[in-house]
Amino acid sequence: MRSILVLGILVFLASTGFEAVTAAKRNVVCYYGSWAVYRPGDGKFDVEDIDPTICTHLIFGFAALDNQTYKIVAFDPWNDLYDDGGRGAYERFVALKNKNPEAKALLAIGGWNEGSVKYSYMASQPERRRGFVDSVVPFLQKYGFDGFDMDWEYPTQRGGVAEDRENFIELLRELKAALSPHGLLLTCAVSPGEQVIDEAYDIPIVAELLDYINLMAYDYHGAWEQFTGHNAPLYPHPLDDGNVTNFNVNYSLNYWISNGAPPSKINLGLPFYGRGFMLDDPLENGPYAPASKPIVPGPYSRTEGFWGYNEICINQTFGTGWTVVRNEYYQAPYAFKDEYWIGYDDYDSLTEKLKLINMYDLAGAMVWSIETDDFRHKCHSRPFPLLHHVWEELNGEVVPCVDCNTPTAYPPGNEKCPHEGYFAIDCTHYYLCQLGPDGEWIVSDFSCPPGTAINIDTQQCDHDYNVSGCGA
């Protein structure tokens, strides 16, 4: 009789339009740095290497702002678009939803390397702002994206002006008005620093206009300083002094919330990478140890001062002599070996940060970025171990995606083209290596305009003074 009654209730609910309610999921927002496709060997990461079943939102980084028209354009047309024989990464990225129809695919514009000045200039005039906004919706619709992530780093900073604070609000307001009628999301990656926050964001208004706030709670310390410090400390260290006492995840989160950001809109940023240093004296190896140089580049990311988690764990798994310290204030590990020092996050430190998400009832987590996880499971028993851990701590066990667990195998390179991507001949001349349809290498030569030089790290022509050995 009881089973018949329950069945009757379910039939009644279905007939009246009610649906069964499931437990709400926390967001797991996954940024993808598309330049990882140019990384060598086991660091190469393409769109099809993404497992979309452990992300609620997938964000493609990045699109760019055209310097002449101030409209949205592809950052890397050959990789991003199918035009002129390109690789069509935008559309392939959106197609990941075939494996997880519940996921949302967004396109981010900006990022650190895009700078701030041209965004400041675009937002300062209504006609330029309108031209940009009018270009966004058709661009998103053309490639099938579900939303737009405004990653201007940062209004009023890095060559910006004080008026950016108000102009940023107008920009978001106009974007919201353009995106909402089409059901497109509007999100933003924001700074964790108190000074930048105060100058750049009117938090209550920004929060009202955004669907989600992606709080970049990392890069508190790095090789731009002359001493060791953790990339994303959870709490302050007793040796912190002055404003540095605010350089921690807990402070940033509380600052955004106390100044008007609803917790239900915040995705807390988690770094899948570390910041590292070369110790001046290997015997001084704790926090705030003198360190005047960045750690040498890792084999995949090839960037001074930066190692992805996949580079860190390989060093510790297959190397010897590393000492790992779990700092009680950072609530996160750092490791040193001889003159090398790196601070990073692992299972345990991520768990502590995920506790904040549940404690504050945040929207969820954001990770930067999935291609520096141990996606080839060189150190762990499964691919994407950090991302799986984040998902499971927030949302419970996930059903494995059977065709998402084998990273793409790529053909070997040669002396001129060890992998796909751009390679410098000298400061202004470079060439592009592309794999042809039959596995052959296609080489194209290019030159940078006067006053610029090829920046291999960002895969584009940059101001020559930003490229080591090329500026005055």
C-alpha cells in the first residue's frame, strides 16, 4: 500500500509540472589555457584532452581585443578558428558539451598578457564601448558559446586610469543588457588584492551585474619579490609585514563578501600550479628566505618562476632530495632541493580551501588551469587528480568518462619542429610549425613589426622590452 501511495504522489507531481529536486551542485569552473597546445612532449594539451564531466563550466582562454577596431577577435586565429585551414579550437571546445550536456562553455577575453591599457581606452568612450559590446554576442553565437568571461586585468591598473572604475561598470552593464536576452552568462575574473579591489571595483554594482565572480585567489607571492613566499597561502604568516598581512586567500574572500559580494556568486580560485624561486643560500630555505631569482623554467610550461602541478609532481616523484614542508599558516606545502624552492597546492591544501567554499556557502570553485594538472597521470593513479579531488569534495563521486581518460598521443617532432607552435629565429623573425593532415611538418615564416619581438611564452609579437635580450 505504501509503495502504491508513493507512486501516486510521483504521478501527481509529474502531472502538475513539478520535477524531482536533486541536491544542488557546487560550480567547478575550469579555465583552459589554449596555448598549452604548443607545449612540448607530455606537456602538450589540446581541446580533446579535456574531461568535461568534472567541470560545470568550461572557460576558453582567451579571445583578444583588436587594437584598431576595439572589437573582439580570436587571440590565435590559426589555432582558434577553422578559417584558412585552422584548427577550429573554439568549435571543438564547445563540442565537448556532447560528452556533458549540462556543462556551460564560455569564452574569456583578456588575461594578464593582454594588458590593461587598450581595455581602458575602449571602455572610456561610449562609441568604442558600444562597438565592442555589439561585436561580442555575434561572436559567441557564431561559435556556440554559452557565455562571456570579462578578464580585464585590471581596471585602473597597469596603465589604466581612475575613470576605469566607473567605465568598467558601464561596460558590464552594457554587456549584461546585450547578453541576457540570449540567455548568455556574464562572468568576470577579479583580483584578490585589497588595493586593486578598492581602486578597480564598485563591488555591490559589479556583483549585481555578473552571474558569477571568479576570484583569482592566487599569485600573492612570486619571483617578482626578493624572498620566498607561497603562491596561495590560506592564512597570514607571522613574518608578514604591512600590507602583506592581507596577502592570503581567507582575507581576500572575506574582503569581497564584507564589501557587498554575495557568497552565492563567488567561485573561489584554486591554482593548479606553483610559484618558485632560486634561493640565495640553500641553507636558508623557509618562508621569507632571500631569493633574488625565479626558479628555472619547467619542461612543459617553460616559464621562469612558474611550474605547473604536473611539473612539480614529476620532480618529486622521480627526483631525489626534495624536502616538503606543510606550513601551518599557509595550510599548504612548499618544497626545496638545493637552491630550488617552490610553493604549491596539493590534495590536503585544496581540501582546506574547499572547506571555505562550503563554510561560506559559495557558488563553487574555479581552477586555473586544467592543463597544468597531472592530466597524463604520471604521478597519480588517474588523470586530472586535483580536478577530480575538487569535484568529489564539493559534489561527491563522479561517474568516470570512459573516453575522456586517455590523453591524445602526438607524433614525434624533429630538430626544426620538436612540436607544434612558434619558434624564434631572432628577436623579430620566427616560424610556425604545423602538423599537416598526413603527419608532415608544415613550416611558415613570419616577422614582427618594428619595436616588437616574438614572445615565445605568449605566442605573439610583444613590446621588445618585454622579451629578454631584445629590448633596449
